[in-house]
Amino acid sequence: MNNNVQIIKERLFNGIIKENPTFVMMLGMCPTLAVTTSCINGIGMGLTTTVVLTLSNMLISLMRNIIPEKVRVPSFIVVVASFVTLVQFMLEAYLPSLNDALGIYIPLIVVNCIILGRAESYASKNPVIPSIFDGVGMGLGFTVGLGALGAFREILGAGSIFGIYIFPESLEPIRLIGLAPGAFFVLAFLVAAQNKIKASRKEKGEVVVEACTSDCGSCKTCIDRVKSVIASDKEEFAKVASKEAEKKEEN
Amino acid sequence: MADLLKIAIAAAMINNVVLSQFLGLCPFIGVSKKTKTAAGMGAAVIFVITIASALTHIVYYQILDRLNIEYLETIVFILLIAALVQFVEMVLKKMSPPLYSALGVYLPLITTNCAVLGVAITNISDSYTFVQSVVNGLGTAIGFTIAIVILAGLREKMEYNDVPESFKGTPIILLTAGLMAMAFSGFAGLL
């Protein structure tokens, strides 16, 4: 039992601080940019994702010995999509204002790489309880990230926090930060700050968790897949080419 | 006709899928190093999104709507898109090897491109007709292509610039994208 508590603590710490999806791993950039126009939207999106992530991690971990290796990813997607649909109904029924604010980004949780990433790298290999808390930890980490970015953009862009106006009247808020370009700028400075911190930590010789640099090629799952596609293509093209060459020789 | 043109321009320019809706950011940043690969990715996206818009529209109104199971939208659409991408890959491989060798590498990456699912869901939530859906899909995909090709062009030029150490890589791309988003917000007065 004591051991379990230890694992739970470790998972929560890992998700919220050590491998924070927003600040350290840079995962799920689409919702990060889109919904952080205000603090409350960011937190709402984060908590919605947390619920989906926890439930999908739980179910995938329970089914990890039943799902055949070959149809792994499609089955994960079906599980995630089902939970997203459920959560969407709950939001429509109980929090319609949040549902309207997040709009299309709720069904798009399905393609959020945090969820499939955790299913693939953690839940499909570990027992149920650690997987559940892995989901909770990662989800809360995402919530903290989105909430912080949302608060930053709301304070600078609208001069308010949680809808309460805090700027003195003589000070005009920077409207741009709240709009689409501002989202890109804020994220750019966040990544730059992160690069700076990582570089100084590397100099000290500490181990640094590498981020997904929003470059799909850098993710291991993607790069393996693309490599295998390229390799199999090369073989087939070589075959086709040699066949055509043979035909020409015959002629 | 004017109505369709309006939808296409709104989708491509005013509500640009990457720069104002933030969908499909991964390929936007990941595959924009060279203009040529960016154009390839853009072509693949145009191909897939247009077909996906048509297909999801048919499936929604002919199957889901008739059986009163519209709530399965998300699950059905994501599976449909994944299957479609695989299918397109196989068809291209058999029918048109040159086109496949140009687009092939990008096709598996498109399954996880949230723009495809995003367009399919928008088509349904805005209750577009079949033709409008296809036009909206095509417009959105063209908008994506325009954005990614421009970004790739800028990045090729930026290779020779002296960028501060911490801003190398993703941050400078995001800053560029932000400036592009500012330029694109100028289209807001177009319609």
C-alpha cells in the first residue's frame, strides 16, 4: 500500500512539474494557442482534457492485455473519442457557457497528442492505478500551463483577470496579446525562455527532458512510422523499376 | 455562386485555418523548412481535406442522421479520416506512383492533422450543404497551403539571418507566424 502511495506521488509530480505538457514537453499546441484568450477558458479546457485523459488512461490500462498489438492505435482512438463524446455531452448539459467558449476545440481533444501519447507510452504498459494518476498528473500539468498562459494573456490583453477589471483606467491594455498574433508571440517567448533555461542547465551537466519541438518529425512514434514508410516504399519502387528495366530489355 | 465564393474566401483568408484558428500547427511548423516540401504537404492536405469534407458530409446525413445517432459524430469522423488517409495512400501507390512519391511521406502525418477533423466538424455545425462543405474544405486547405508555403519561403530567407541563440528553431518560427497572423487579420474587412 505504501508503495502505491509512492507511485501516485511520483506520477503527480512527474505530470505537473517534471514533464509538464505545456512548459516542458510542448505538447498539444493547437488548444494551447486557441483557448488561452482568458484564464477561465484555459482552466476549463485543461480540466476537460484531464477528465478525458484520466478515463482513457484507466480504460486503456485495463484493456492493455486484450488489445492486439497491430490495431493498438485505432483502438486507442476509439476509446478516446468515446470519452470525448461523453464529456462533450456533460459540458453541453451542465456548463453550456464553457461549451460555447471552447466550441470546436472540445471534439478536437481526440487528436490532442498528449492523450494518445500517454496512452501509447504509459497506460498501455502499466497497471491501472499508476495509469489513472499519470492521467491526473499530466492533465493537471496541462491545466496549470493553460491557466497560467490564459492569465498572462488576459491580464496583458484585456486588463482583467477572471473577468474582473484590474488595470487603472489611464493604462490601455495591449489588445494584440489577446488576439491570434499575440498567441503566437507569447508562445514564442515561452519557448525561447525554455531554451535559455535548458541551455544553462545543460552547461551544468544536468539531464534535460527534451521537448516535442512541435516538429512532428522529432516525436519518436511519428519518425519511426515515417521511416518505415519510406523504407518500404524504396523497396517497392526498386522492385517496380527493376521490373520495368527487365521489360525494356526484353523488348 | 457568390455564396460559394464567399465561403471559399472566408475559409482561405479571413478564418485562415492555421493563423486564426490554430489548427494543423504541427505540420505547419514541422514541414515548413523548404518551399518544395511545404508545397508537397499543402497539396496532400488539399487532396485529403476536400475528399474528407465530401465523405464526412455524406456519412453524416445519409447514415448518422437517418439512424438518429448523430452523437457518434466524433468517433465516426476520426475513424473515417484515418481509413480515408490509408485508402488514399494505397490508391495513389497503385494508380499514380509519381504523385505518390511526391505526397506519400506526408500522408501518414495527415491523420493526426487536426485541421481535417476540424473542417469536418465545422461543416456539420454550420449546417452546410454538400457543395458548400466541399467548397469550405477546399478553401480551408488552400488557406493552409498558402500559409505554409509563405512560411517556408520566409524560413529559407531566415537561414542567413543572425538569430539570437535562445530564439533559434521553434521560437523564431512562431514569431514569424505571429507576424503573418497580423498580416492575415487585415483580410477581416474583405467581406
